Amino acid sequence: MKKVSGKSAGFTLVELLVVIGIIALLIAILMPAMSKARETAVRTACASNLRQIHSGVVMYANENRGWLPPRYEIKKRVLTAAEVALGYKVNTLEEGVQTVLERYIGTQVFRCPADSGDATSAIPVFDRFGSSYDVQGSRVGEPNKGKLNMKSSKHIAVDLFNPWDADNAAKVAAKIAAGELGPTKWHKNFTNKCQGDGHVMTVRSHDEEEYEEK
């Protein structure tokens, strides 16, 4: 700031533009770093939830001769008669995997920090149906699939949506028409999957997902 006749003079227009330019440059530099830090924090919190869910599944299995908790459908909101006959159940606020495992791990671990609803509603899926995660379980009609498998290749609990599943609008619309939740991008470019041995892997593409599931 310059002194003129013993009095303070304001910044010139050029000086103000220089300051504004510097601030804009700093924002441009910092924004990607802040976005990446936020994504990392959300991924870490989500992975922590999945590990706790895995612990709950293991504790349930230990008390029930190795059986997984009952399987509840979270993506499917409408069941066919054949699915009902096979023992399919829809996850609800009143009854779902979160209520079965509540005594072991509580219910808040079933809320993904990125849960922003689905393609039909911005209300979080957790608030509507009790869980942001798809958790494996046992069905009366499928007894051979009901035991806990702690192999690293077996999924136990996964993020409800893969971000790449939301890229095809026609497929999203078809799922909604079939009575399912419509995929949307909770995580920008990844999905978390907790395996049978308790480790969480972060998958970043459809091709990588298919490779991991072979």
C-alpha cells in the first residue's frame, strides 16, 4: 500500500487484478487435491464399514454352525412368486441384514458415507431400506450356498452400486422398470468389496471387476 501526502492510498486496479489472479490460481491448484483427499476419506470410511460388517457376519456364523445370516435383497424391491418360494426376502427398515447383525455391530455401519439415494430418489437408501450395502446370506431354497466362505475370492459385503453401472441410462431405466433400485454414482470412480478373508479391495473399472471375480 502506497503513502500519498501522509495518507494511505487504496490498491490500484492492476494490483487488485493481480491478487485476484493469484487467489484463482491457488484455488485451481488446491481444488483437485482437496477433492482427492475427500474421496480418499470416503473410501476409507466405507472400507471400515465393510470390515465391520464382515466381523458381524463372522460372529453370526460362529453362533449358528457356520451359517450366514439370512439373505435380504436390497437392490430388488419387487419379488416374483418363484423368488419368494426360494426364500428371497426384501431388506426393509424393520427387517433386514442390519437388524439381524445389530447385536454384534450396531446399524450405523450399514450407512455408506457416499449414500445419495438411487436414480429414483435422492433420499439415502440407508434411510429408506436400512442398508447401503449388499451383504451375502443364506436362503432356505439354496442350502448349498448358505455357509460362510472365508476365501479371498468370495464377496461377503459390497457397495450397492458400481459407478460404471450408472453410465448406461437405458440399463438403469430397465432395472427400475423391473422393480430394482436404479444405479447411480455414489463413489466417483471406484467400488469397495469386502472378501471372505476380511480384506477390502477397491475396484476401479468394469474390466477390473470381472478380472477379480474370475
